[in-house]
Amino acid sequence: MKWVRRIFMLLLVIAIAGSGFMAFRNFKPWRDAQDELSEVKAESFQPSDVKRGLTPAENQNSVAFVLCTNSSQGMLAWGSSYAIGEMDGEVQYLVTNGHVVQPFMEDGFDIWVIFDDDVRVVPEVIFYQFDKDLDMAVLKLPEPVDYRVPVIVRDSSEIHAGDKCTAIGYPDKASEIDSSFSGDRSSQSVNSGVISKVDVVPQGENFKTFQHDSFISHGNSGGPLFDENGFFIGMNTLGREDTDSVNFAITGKTVTDKLDELGLEYAKAEDYNKTIDKKISSEEKKFDKKHDAAVEDAESEVAEKRNQFLLFVIIAAVCAVVLLILFIVGNKKVVMVGEQDDGKKSYLVCTKGVFAGQKFEITGKTMTIGRDKNSCTFVFPEDTPGISSNHCSVYFDARTKAFMLTDNGSTYGTYLSDGKKLTKGVPEQLTPGSTFSLADKANEFKVDRE
């Protein structure tokens, strides 16, 4: 049977080599097709007097400050809002989150919409809902004004993960260090990011949202989220307290469904685009059609070349895996990570801190240390100073008979006994009996073998 196995392994080696060679031959055509696609996409015809979309600076003209105050108790709360209405018309309605006006609706606060030059208008709340099904309110001004312009609403169902976005509003974190904060346009913050997920239903809620990483904080509530062309796609509503990069905006469709139900007008991207189309010459239209066809052909060419390349890469990878399995089985010797054939066990001993005097066995798997019970196997209490959610990890390498310690990007660092601070993601080798600390000497551990 040995000669059969040897022939089979020889054929696998030939298959790997052949697939690798074919993948190499197909890689350059794929890259050439990508370069060609880039050149085709770069071709453009844009009349100097026609501009599609809105800039962030232009979109700032649609955002207004909402302030709720209780003068008798010296309390205040605020949020952001955005104007809706017919395109190029005056504004009488603004949309915000329900929780922004909750102090007015339920706690007896006064409410104001603040525009530029300290213009303050008392609005009427014509719609209010703040529960797990919706967090939205509609404000009506006493009369139409030209202080703000309506947002241009795009069909948010066309948004995909990876699309760029921009959040505009009045974050309270910015106001804390801005002595000139007054609630006018100059007090707004413009923050760009990327849509991380679509149709996310946050825990405890029933409405759909976009997850994005544009910076927002409490004062952004009720403010608009725009796509890369400046069209409205959602309303910023909430974010995680432990990070600035995981935030949620109610989808634009959820907002427009309610506006339709209320019979309120709003400017639509398709109508906006129609006005732009009227300014574009027939020559440009012909160019666009020709250009789109060229891009589609180039993309098809890229896809074809990429699939050819990936096919041979996959074949080579599968053959390599089969060859590796046969090699391991044939030699009848498998070395598992964490195998300890000397009969000793590995331990993590806490010398100082919350778990001082306790000893924990390090099994074949990596022991992850931190405060997050979902990602860590060694969990500190939530209020332990200096300990990050996922602080560091340690395991015993049976081959080298040494422990490997890695900092996982902790805030306050992981240190060796000589004071050396570990670099994030770079394993450090420790001999049995070595000590290390998390953040400072108050949380000290020793690794040992018994």
C-alpha cells in the first residue's frame, strides 16, 4: 500500500504545482483587467455648470438645534433635527427623535427650535412616539420660514454595507469644549464614516436601523445621516456607550413611511435628479450611456479573470490540504497545540489583585483575560480599574515548553516584571515562574508548571 500512497501523493504534488502555475498565469490578466476597469471608470464628462448631489456644507443648511429647558429647575436637554418640505420651498416642519422632545411632552419642559442669530421659535409637536416600535417626532413651526432648507430624501433600501455616510448635528461632547457653542450652524459637527450593516434591529427595539461608524454623541439624536452624495438616508438615534464607532440611525424608509401616513411632503432624490437632468445636454446623456456600457463590460471582464484565478487557487489549496492530511496520517504523529507530554500542568497564579492567592489551570486552549464575559475565559469584575474588556491572552507552547503572553490592545497596557510594556498583538515568551501585570502592579500574575 505504501507505493499506492506515494503515487497518490506524487499526483497531488503535481496537481498543486499545476494549479499554482495556472493561477500565476491568470493573475496578471486579472490585474490588467482591473487596471482597464479603473481607466474606464475614470473617464467622465461633467459640464462645469452642473453638479449632482449636495456637499456636507450645503446639508448643514437643513439641520436645526432643538432645546428643551426647565428654567425653574435649571435643567436642559437638546438634540438635532432636520427640515422637510418641498424642494426649494420654505420650511414649516422638522423631524427629530421622540426622546429629544420627551422632556417637553412628559416632564413639562419648554421647547425651542434655535436657528442662526439666536432666532428662537416655539414649535408645535404634531407627532410624537417614543417606544420600542419607533423613536420619532415631527415639529411644526408657527409659519413657514427660510432659515433652513429641506433635506433631499433618497430610497434607503438601496443602501449597502460599505457605503460612505455623513452625520450632521450638535453632539454634546463637542459642546463641552466649545465655548462659542450657540446652537447655530457654526455649532454643528460634520462627521463622515461608513455604513457597517443594514436593517439592524437594536436590542430592545422593533425598528430597523443602519449601523455606521460616523462619530455621534447624545446631542446628535434626531439629526440626519446622509449618503456620499448628500442625500438623506436615516436619522441618528442611538449608539453604544463603550465606543464611538458603533452607532445606529433609523432607516430613511421608516421615517418616510410615517411622513406619508401623516400626509407630509418631503423632497425626493428622484425629483432632485430630474431637475439636474434637465440641465444636462443630450451629448452628456449619450456619453453616460456609452460609459455605463463600457464599465459593465470591463466589470464582466474583471469578474471572468478573477474567477479563473480563484478557481486554480482553490484547486491548489484543496490539494494542499489533502496532502497535509495524508502526511499527518501517514506519519501517525500529530502534535496538538498545548500538548504537555512531560506530565506537568500549566497554571496562572494571581499574586496580587482581586484573585490574589488563587491558581487557575491553563488548558490546551488560549486563556483570554479581561472584563468581557462573552470573549474572555478569565473574567475580572466589571469595575476593576485598568482592566480592558479583552486585555491579554496567555497559553503554554508544548513545543518550546514556554508560555506565550500577548497584549490584545488594552487601554492601560500589559507589563513584564522588568517593566517592559508589551506591543499589541506581538507575543512575548515567558519561562515558568515569570510574572507579569495588567495595567500596574496591583494586578500581578505568575505563570508556572507543576
